[in-house]
Amino acid sequence: MGAHGPVFEADGAARLNAQGKPLIRTWLFPLDQAERHDVWNPIGLRGTASDSYTVRDLFVPEAFSSTREHPEEREISGPLYAFTMQGLYAVGVAGVALGLARAMLEDFKILAAEKTPRGRPRLAEGSMTQADFARAEARVGSAEAYALSVLAEIYGRADDWEIINFVDRARVRLICSNAIQASIDAADWAHRAAGVSAIFPGSPFERRFRDIHTLSQQIQARAAHFEAVGQVLLGEAPAIFY
């Protein structure tokens, strides 16, 4: 298991980082040294099992601690580790969002071939449905292609030890934020277009709708990321950008 938190000196003062703020480190320890609390019962993403836990009087050797604030301190080489931990988190969440949106569009395609709403033509025959489905498909496909293209470019020239530069970190954040937002938009459309077929427990849309809207509340989905990226791309970089 792991935890993040500030470091305190022997006199009780918080250890500060280069920006004068409390230094945050990550500690890893065996599962049996923690008391788990079964509190993870959200509307979606229940499979992540993000429960809480408590530890008491736990000593963690320095060798089992790290920091997300200084990626240059890593001890493993290779282009993957040139990416910041926060950037890799964003890539993972974006991948989940794209997968959920893609699955909802595939399920809608099946539904559209079979369903005939009352007083309307079969869903797949409706001109508005056809146009909106094409737009949703393009939105998800282009977001995925953009993400894969930028990641391949950055990974291809990443150094074995040097972390990726400020602008590339911002570009990783941008492609992920874009993919997450495009996925939410496409999933919302599919859920709405499916009508009452989407509102019952156990439908192909119900669980994924809950999952993607739980994801949309996660830190990686913040709309504020676009502002931070824009600052970097316009040469007005914030003091800290992971």
C-alpha cells in the first residue's frame, strides 16, 4: 500500500521544497501493516476499490519512499520514466475515458439497428441520429489519434534519464484533458440518444454512464488543466507544472 504526506523534522517543523511549500513524499508498505476501511461505495468506478486505511506508529525506510515532485531523482532509466508520475496518471485516466466512450458508441450502434422509437423511424435510419453519431465517432476517434500521436512523438525522443521538458509535460496534459472531455461528451450523447433503453440497471449504457461521470469528478478531469496548459504554451508558465 502507499500514502502521500508531508515530512516533519525532529523539531516538528515541516520540511520545505524548493518553492517553500511543505515537501510531499510517497511511502510504500505491506498491506498487512494497515487497517483497511471499506468506504468506497460511489455511483461508478466501484472496481477501483479505492478504500481508506489507517496506520499507526509505522516506520518506512527511506528506500521505500519517493517523491512525485522531483522526477529527476528516479533510479530506473528508460523513456517511460522520463514522463512525470502526474502525466502517467493523466494518460491512464484518459485511456479509461476513451474506452468507456468507445464502448457506449458500439452499444448504441447495436441498439440503433434494432430500436424503433414510437412515432419515429428506426434509430439507425434517422438523419439526426446518423449525423450526431458521426460527430461523436469523430470526436472520440480524433481525441484518441491526437493522444497516441503526441505520446509516440514524445516517447520516441525521450531521454533515458532526463525528464521530458516543460512544454512536453503540458502537451501530455493537454491531450489527456482533451480525450477525457471528448469522451464525456460522446458518452453523454449516446446515453441521451438511447432514450429509455439507457435508464434501467443492467443496460449497456447505465453502468458506463455512472463510470464516466464518476471519472469526470476526478482531479485529472479538471477543466482548469486547459488554463494551465494555455499558460505554458503562451510562455506564461506557472511556477509548478507536473
